[in-house]
Amino acid sequence: MNAYLDLQKIGIVFPTARGPFRALQDINLQVAQGEFISLIGHSGCGKSTVLNIVAGLLDATEGYALLKGKEVKGPGPDRAVVFQNHSLLPWLTVYENVQLAVDKVMPGKNRAERRDWVMHNLRLVHMDHAADKRPGEISGGMKQRVGIARALAMQPDVLLMDEPFGALDALTRAHLQDSVMEIQAELGNTVMMITHDVDEAVLLSDRIVMMTNGPAATIGAILGVDLPRPRDRLALAHDPAYHALRSQVLDFLYNRQARPREAA
Amino acid sequence: MHAQALPLDGPVVEAAANAAVASQPPAIAPAVPPGGEPAAHRRPPNRERNRRIALTLLLPLLTFLAVLAGWSALQKTVAPELPTPAATWTHATSVLADPFYENGPNDMGIGWQLLYSLGRVGAGFGLAALVGIPLGFLMGMSVNVQRAFSPLIQILRPVSPLAWLPIGLLVFKAVDPSAIFVIFITCIWPMILNTAAGVKAIPQDYMNVAAVLKLGKFELARRILFPATLPYVVTGMRLSLGVAWMVIVAAEMLTGGIGIGFWVWDEWNNLNVPSIILAIAIIGLVGIALDLVMGLAQSRLDYTKR
Ligand SMILES: Nc1ncnc2c1ncn2[C@@H]1O[C@H](COP(=O)(O)OP(=O)(O)O)[C@@H](O)[C@H]1O
Ligand SMILES: [Mg+2]
């Protein structure tokens, strides 16, 4: 079987002061092109570790990840990451933060083309108006938008998002979720997103990957979300299918994988 | 180094404060009375502002007057060998009237003395920056460089830079390079240590961004390491310049020749106390000016202060 993104028997052991710590074991996952996948699980189970292995920021101890049939080795812009705390460079303007990525990824294009591409991606996330502001001058939600624009501008094969909305208030979070849904509908990105928010997972995903608690965390179950798109959060609030999915995730998290006693 | 690549779970503090601006729904925009500015931005009424300005000028003036009065009293009672404030003032105006006179190498105006001292501080400071900042970078980036140099720096840092003066005189056999050498030693420790601390303080997130973008070594240094570390580097430079200005006076007292420190010592040998009091005031003012310049550089270069 030829998946677009293919995680094969991935496991990782961290050397720690108290001896080796097995964080992940036997992670198998096949993601199709254009699919939106959420990883959900309790804090500390190993979601970020999975994402960082796909990003190439961490090396798996066992197994491997294949992207378009090729083994992932080290980080690269084909797997752009949106980090939880935006990680914009504070000495660069919004425009320059995206430009840094564009200049690096599209060295073949001329100046005007690259400029257009930066602005195009800022428009996608509705941040073109703040192009000349610095990260310190914009709100948390805006920073996260710019982080998404920077990742999109790399035209990645897979967009990796580590709790991209985790630090935002509910309203800002809803706006950004809608933006991400629109953009994904338009561009057809393949997305792997970490979340610990059940509603967010159901609303955005094609499939929800539910992880067991660590140590030696693995995939406990995968839930397909066959709600039609475009999805409207208000309409879904009254949709029994939505609530059924939601309670399935909740059941997994709170009955089958009750929160570990000393959660991080 | 990738092993620490995990973003943290849990809330990030900064977001909440600005969140209301982000979503921009007009109905719940931050509550500002229509037509009025938020209270915090309202200018104080003119009268209150004038009062504040008057006080910030008046109170320090009172302090200076008190010092003058104390000096006067001291001079009249227990220390008659001190000059009176009036005599000092008269002397100061005559010295400052012609700061750049030249009567041969051993008798030059106070302006020249200052310029020589500033020149030595500038040279020592510049050389220290050339050596200290790159070394600080290396120490911040490589544990082994850190291991190699840290003990040496820890031992040498608490030593008064003046202790190096004989070594300088021995090696260079001249006053100027020896004084510059002492300033170099003065400046280099804060520069190394601050730069290294700055590199170490670079958030892993920035390094992850660089990794995802596959920045090369040179680009990494230019686009990430250097700008991220700059605030620390400038802080180190500001600290070291302040100390250097104190050290140069002492160094020049020992080396002789020319320079504001030498001038102080020379006037002392001539028992010209008004000159010494004048020098104290001028050294202080130049110190403030140097710090202002560095403060200006800091506010221009430091992204956290913009
Ligand atoms: N570099 C590391 N060294 C040792 N242990 C680590 C390291 N990174 C993560 N871990 C451990 O692996 C587990 C999973 O971490 P993480 O992937 O961050 O969880 P999640 O993102 O699901 O909250 C945690 O127990 C964490 O302490
Ligand atoms: Mg995490």
C-alpha cells in the first residue's frame, strides 16, 4: 500500500538521567494526500514526539516515516511546522518572518514574485494589513496566523501543527479554526495537527488518531469523521452525528485512557 | 540538540492579554468609551505636568546645593586645605576656557587629556569586542569551547584589571599600549560572558524554525544567532564600557604621560586641588555621556526594547 505519508512501526526511547525512557512504541499510520489528521491524547503521552519525528526534528529509535515513498531524514520545508507558541522571530516584521521562509524555499523566483507570494500567504490568513508590524505589536492570535502563513508559504507536502490554537482564548481559536478549514478547502493541504480539544478535533479532521497514555504510548484507535464539508460550527452544534463522534472521542480519553495521575 | 525540541503543553501567558484584538468582532471590541481615549493614554492636565517637570529639575538642584553647602561648611571647619566652591569655580572656568592648549607633551589642556583617555578606552573596548564577542559566540554554541575556557575566565574575571598593568608595561614597553591592554582586559570578560549567555538563551523554537528552513551555518548565524543574541551583546558592551571608564583613570595615574587620570595625579602633585574636583565632575559627566550613547545603541539594536 502506498500512503502519501506512512509511519511504519515508529518507536522512540529517550536517554534520561534515570535510564532509558520509552516514549513511543509501534506507531503505524497511513495518511492520504489532502487528508486532515488530528492527534489527540492526554498531555505527555507523546503527541509532540510523533510530530517532531515526522518533522525530522527528532530521530525515531525504531521504524521510520515515509513521505511520498521516501524516508524522512532530518527537518525540511516540505514538512512545515506551526509551533504551539508561534515562534516568530521578534526582530523581524510579520512580512520579513514569512519572507525568510519564502526566500529560502523559492530561490529560483525573482524578487517581485517572492514579494507577491509573501503577500498572498499573508492575505490567506488575513494578516496582510499588519505586514510591517513586529510580533511584539500584534496579539497572540495574529502571531499564530502569521506562523500559519509562514508554514503555508513553504508549500509543504505536509503541514504539521502542534497545538496551534492551544494558547488562544475560545473566540480567537474559533476564528482561526475557521480560517484553517477555509484554507485547507482551497489548497487541499495534507495536515497533521495535534490537539487536546475534542471539539477542535471533530470539527477539523477527516480522521482522529487517539493515542494511549505513555510510557510506550501508541495509537489506541482511529476515528473517521465523515461529516460533510464545508463544516459549520453552529450547524454542527445541533447535529447528532457530530455529538456521536464527540462522545466517542471523550469515551476514549476519559474512560479507556483515564488521565494519568501525574499528568505533565 | 533536537532532543529538546518539544513545544510545551499548557497555556502561553502572552496570548490572553491581546486576544480580544485578534478576533476583531466589532460587537466585543475592547470597551473604550466612544470618542474618548482610554484613561491610561490620556495626557495629564498641563498644570500637573508643569509641576512634575518643575520637581524633576528642582529636587536635584536642591541636592547639589546641599552638597555645595556641606563642602563649604567642611572647608570652613575641619578641612581648611580644601578650596572653597567659589575658588574652584573660578579655577574651573579658567581651565575650561582653553581646553586644547599645548605647551609641549607634558602640558596640554584638559580637552586633550580627555581625548587621550577616551581614545584608549575606545581602542581597548574595540579590541575586546573583536575578540570577546566571537569567543562568546563559540562558548555559547559549543559545550567543549565552554569547557575549555570557562575555568580560565572564572579565575581571571575577579582580578582587578590594574593588576595586568605591569604585564602590559613589561610586554609593550610603552604607556599607550599598556593602558589599552588594561582596558582590553577590563572589557573582555563581560563581553564574552554576556555573549555566551545570549547564545545559550536562544529559544529552542528559533533553532527549530532554522532547522525546518534548513538554514546553512552562515545563514543561521546571520539570520538567527546574531540578532537573537544582540541584546545580550550590547548589554555586555554597555557594562564593560562603564567599568572601562573607571579603570582608565586609575591606569593613567599609574602610567603617567597624558590622559585624564594622569592629569588628576599631576595636579595632585602640584597640590592643585580645584583641578581634582573639576576632574571628578568632568569624569562623571563623560561617564554619563558614554552610558547614554550605549543606551541609545541598545534601544536601536535591541528588539526587546523597541
Ligand atoms: N528529549 C526528551 N528526553 C526525555 N524525555 C522526553 C523528551 N521529550 C519528551 N519526553 C517525554 O516523552 C513523553 C511524551 O512527550 P510529548 O511528546 O511532549 O507529549 P505530548 O506532546 O503528548 O504532551 C513525555 O513523558 C516526555 O516527558
Ligand atoms: Mg506536546
